[in-house]
Amino acid sequence: MPANDAAQAPIYETLVQEHGDVLATARKAAEETQQRAEAVLDFRGPITVVPDDAPAAESA
């Protein structure tokens, strides 16, 4: 049974309401980490890695 199937697991919907969707947050963090790792480990050419806490670039 999928963890996000609220029809089959009504407690899941209640937990999401109380604590936020921890699984979705973790999934997003994992995807972002994977993308960042792929960029860092790409040896085809130079890259610029911007720290997570760097200010956003201003658009002209």
C-alpha cells in the first residue's frame, strides 16, 4: 500500500495536517541532493557550484 494513499490510510492525512508532509519534503531534498551531486560529479567541463546559503543573483 502506498504511503500517500489517504483513502486506504486515513491516519496519514491527519499526520500530514498536524506535521506537514514529511515524505514529500524528504523526497524533494533527496532529488535536490541527487541533482547537486550529479552536477558536482560531472567531469565534462568546469562548473560553478553555488552554496545553498548564497544570496540569489539579481536579474538585470
